[in-house]
Amino acid sequence: MRLQNKVAIITGAGNGIGRETSLLFAKEGAKVVCVDIKDHDGKAIVEEIQHEGGDAIFVNADVSKESQCKNMVDQAEKAFGGVHILFNNAGIMHGADGDAVSTDESIWDLTMNINVKGVFFGCKYGIPAIRRSGGGSIINTASFVAHLGAATPQLAYTASKGAVLSMSRELAVIHARENIRVNALCPGPLRTELLMKFLNTEAKKQRRLVHVPMGRFGEAKEMAQAALYLASDESSYVTGTEFLVDGGITAAYVTPE
């Protein structure tokens, strides 16, 4: 098992990338702290892990709240004795997020509070816990839009993921000599509830897909496999990277025929 004797905190664990990663990490031997703002979703994934013989607990947390991020780390140490992996995955893509002219300040602030401040708070309390455990891996979910402008406007989301990417680079440099690795996972367009709600017409979906050389949306399970590599000791010399798992979208020069 690739994560035997590891303790992993995963935010946004109830759905999408977080759900698939929670299942995979548990299968690979990790004790998983499943963090979500929705009790039903978070408890459901814990029950599924336990049904399969894994070890997991649920912690309700709004990652935009400092005290709740501190509590999720405290609960991980209390339940399992340490933290080795922190996957700051929770995020939103609001349907009212558009361009600079149309996006309300409230949508901007909400997006930044969850997508950026949530990563900051996770690291603020997760890094000392990982340090106490002798080192480990932090994975922050950024996006391919940290590299490219989105064809369908989502300015707050795009800016937030650029911030996550740059934050991850700096944290990687700061903590490299402490046996703490920090990498940004940059998914391409995925067939998840989050994106499908945003791309809510066939025209919007095709506008995004036409730029993907592989011609399809990625799957949450594929992102979980990438996160597993970054969490495991197999990536022991990997830090500060922008791990693009994007179907080739950032490599495309022109729209494929």
C-alpha cells in the first residue's frame, strides 16, 4: 500500500475530486480525515470507506473560517496521532462569476475566501502538524486556468487559482528543508458537478471541450490518481511543481480540428 501508516486530511471530501481521493487514499492504507461543509456528503464518504475496511473520520468545516481549519487539524491529531498529507482541495466556482464588469464584489469575496483563504488557513495549521509528524506532503488544488484565460468568463475563480499556484510555489521553497513538500495539482476541465453546473448548456460545454486535444472532460478519479502520486513517497523529490493533469489543454496552440 502506497500510503500505509499515513494520515491524510482532505477538504471538499464529499464530492468530486475530494470524494474519489478519499476513497483511493483509504484503499492505499491512509487514515483519512474527510472534511466537508455538508454533513450528509462527508458522513457518506466516511461510511463508504469504513464499509470497505478503511479508517476515516468526518469533520465539518467551512475552510474560509480560521477556527474551523484549526479544528480539523486538531481533530486529525486527536484521532490518528499526526498528519502526513494535507490536500487543500475544497473550492467553489460560482454561477454568477463572470467578467470584471458583471461579477459582483460579493461573488469575488466569497470565491477568494474559500479558494484562497481556505488554502492559507489549511497550511497555517497543517504545516505545524506535518512538521510534528516528521514531514509530509501538501497538495493544493489549483487549475489549468492558473495558466490560461478561460473561454467562458470566470474571473474570480481564475484569479483565485492563480493565487493558489503562486502560494504553493512559495510554500514549497520555504519548507523544502523541513521535509515538507508542497505541490499544486492543476486539473483540466473535469466532468464534475462543480464544472457541469457552471457549463450549464451544451454550447458552453463544447466551447470548453474544443480546446482540449484529448477531446473529452477529465474524470475526478484521474485527479485522485495524480494526487496519490504527490502524496506518496514516490514523489519524494517533487516540490514546487504545477502538476498539470489537463488532457493537453495548456499545450494546445490552436483549436484541434
